Amino acid sequence: MIVWAGQAMLDTHEPVRAGAVCVEDGRIVAVGTREELHARYGDAPEEGGDDLLLMPALVNSHDHGRGLGTASLGVGDDLLETWLLGLGAQPTIDPYLAAAYDGARLLRSGVGAVAHSHNPRRWDDQRAEAEATIRGYRDVGIRVAFHPVVVDQNQLIYAQRDGFLASLPPDLRPAAERFAQVPPLDDGAYFALCDDLHARFHDAERHTVHIQASPAGGQWCSDELIGRAVRWARDHGTRVQMHMLETRYQRHYARQQWGTSFVRHLDSTGALGPWLTLAHMVWVDPDDIPILAQRGVAVAHNPSSNLRLRSGVAPVAAMLGAGVTVGVGLDGHALDEDQDHLRELRLAWTLANAPGAASPTVEAADMWAAGTTAGAQATFGDAPLGRLAPGYAADLVLLDWRAVQSGFVLHHADPADLLLRRASRAHVRHVMIDGAWVVRDGVSCRLDEADLVRRIQADLDRPPSAEERRQGEAARALVPYVRRFYAGWEE
Ligand SMILES: [Zn+2]
């Protein structure tokens, strides 16, 4: 099949007029102009249109597959450290439905591959949740890098926990102690789960599913656990993704703990390497950015989430300038709770260009790469994703280019600038993944989204159990104390 459009982003951020790709057995076998490919593959059926723009499917380099945004689930935005308390009180949505619906929304926003960092509802049943989640993504037709998650320390408070607990009013202490417990999943059970999921789901040929290790975050995992995750990933030819330096308090924790930065400490343990992707990195020290580049560590940048959870703005221009591979992730926290990856790239691009003549300039091409080629590298390693080039997977999007231009033909504007400045999920018309159409005319071809919505609504309508209500009340009661504790950590 030949897929063509009036403008095509063929292996470059410079669009090609009347560009096309030829797709065979899920792969791109040739790119060029429509005319060239028509001459070479005359009998191949054609799809496309002059008013469309053809681009590679985007890669969402860090997310959680919750189905709905957290504000929609009743967990209002707050500082990460207090916001996390409320996560346990969100309504339980069936993990299959959450993944299928999240996947459908991502596909409709032009995303063809997502990193799913799992937030277990039941740690002792993560296997069942993982299977259901992977099935949900597969059924809707989106690629997933699935991260089963593990933590082994520092729940509730990163350090000085006994002092914190002792400072609480006595009636709050039992609830705080429950929040402070390490979840019931030890190293042995975790890596057995990784082995099992990897054996059953990891697809090193077509890259529909990757299984990657995920110690949840630097402060929540011991050096031993992180080291073991790295060894497991290298033994299995896969990757590790962790949350890292999301908040200033995490940076402070590293200083208190080791008298040095997180990056330098992890480097001293041998954890840093091209197998690793670190999500957030808002509070990375400027001096440490070259270390990330030297070790080949990738970063998943989450600008909306970092604004909504009041974490800050990551130094993306410095990372790109040093040669760090940067992808962009929605983290379930798009500004409009709509999983719009095009708008997320727009926000990332805008924030990356800081005030002042001395600040470096991040070009549209850099941010385009973060959404495609670099994003694929950060999320799926060396898998042939993120480019419209021969040998790459046929993961592509057709946008309504005339609508992006609001009905004009904007001859004078740079199409790459227009794409990043004006396009949104509303303009996505058709999406092909692995050579098959999964969205046509803005509608999933795989699953009935209205049915998913009805079934998720039924989960949302279920009243919380007495235990869930108690958990929510305890979380709300603890918030001011946790906030006061970290306020004492201001540098
Ligand atoms: Zn996250």
C-alpha cells in the first residue's frame, strides 16, 4: 500500500510536497514522492489526500495508563509528595478498561507507542493487573513498553521518617504508619514477575510489547534493588525506566544521604548507561548533565505534569545541548487531561526556550525529534520506530493539514513550525500501527470507545468501600503535616 499526503514528514522534520511511503507487511519499504512510488509500485493501492499531512506516529515516553486524568478521578493537583497520598483514594478502574481507553485516546492524538509505568492498585496482584493492562493496549492497537514497578524504601517520607511519625498527633500515627509501609512485593517476587512477563509478552521482533524493569524512583529504591534491575534488563536485552529528580526534595534527599547528587551517586554504583531512561529530571544539577550524555542515559521529559504537580521546569535546552536523548511523556497529566501529545510537544518547545539573549534556542526540529526518533530511542531502545524510513515500522499518522491552517494555505509559514505551533489531537484523522489502520476518521477501528466509556462509568459509579473512604480521609488529614515537613527542607 502507498500512503501519501500533500505534506509528508519523511525521515526529516522538513516536509516533502506530495510525499509518500510504501508499506508492506507492517514495514516501510520505500519513501519518496507519490509520483516516484507510483512509478515503482504501480499496482499498489493508494490512500491519502492532498489536504493531509503524513507524519510518523508519536512516542509517549512516560505514562501510567490511568484511563482518566487524576483531577477527573478526584485527586486534585498538588505537590508530588502530598499528591501521592491521595492516589490511593482514587476510584478503582478495571486495568484492562483503563489501558484500552487510554490507548484509544493516545492513538486518536497520534501516539503509536507508550511507556506505561504501572501504579499497582494491589501490589500482591500486580501480575493480573499487568496482564490486563497489556491486553488492553494490544487490543486497541498501540505499542507499549510496560514497566512493572517495585519500591523497597522511603514510602510516605524520604528520610527522617521516625521523627516525622513522632511529630504527628497520636490519632494520625496509625494511618501514617500504614502509608509508610513498604508494599508487599520483595525483590525475588518482583524479578520473578519480570521474568514471567518478559517470557510471555516481550516482542523483540515486531516490538508490539516490551517489558522493562522499573524501580519506581531513586529515593524509593535501594542501590541494591536498582543494581539488580539494571543487571536484569541487560541480561534480557531490555531497558530500565525510573522516576528521578522530579522534585527539589528528591535532590535534597540525595545530598543528605550521600553528600553528592543523585546522578553522581548512581554513576558510582554503575547504574548509569544506555539501558536507562530517567523520567522528569527537573532538578538535575547543570554539572551532571554531561555525565548523562557520556553514559548514554535518556530522559523522559514531562512538562505538563511538572507544572501541575508544582515540580518546576526541566532544563531541556541544556540536556539537548549536551547531546542527551530526550523523549516527551504525558505522565497522565496533560494540561487539559486529554492526552494530547501534540500540545505536550508545543508546551515542551515553548518552555525549553528560556528568557534572555544568553539562553540557547531549541528549534522545532529538536522538539519534533523528542516526539519521534529520540522519544522512540528513550522508550524502545534501538527498535525501528519513530521514523518514516525504509526498514522502520509502518506507524504513521495522517493529519487534517487544511484544518491545522484554519482553512488557509499558509505558503509563507514553515510547515514544521506550523505543525508544532498549531496542530492538536483534534486534527488527527487516520492512524496506522504496524501496517494496520487502528484509527479511521478519528475513530478507533479496534474497540467501541462508547462501550469502554460506559464500562468505566460503571466503575466510577461504584461507591467507595469503608476502607477506601478511611484511606482518603487519612490522606487528607496527613497533607498539612507532610507539607510542613518538606517546607523545612527548602534550600
Ligand atoms: Zn510518572
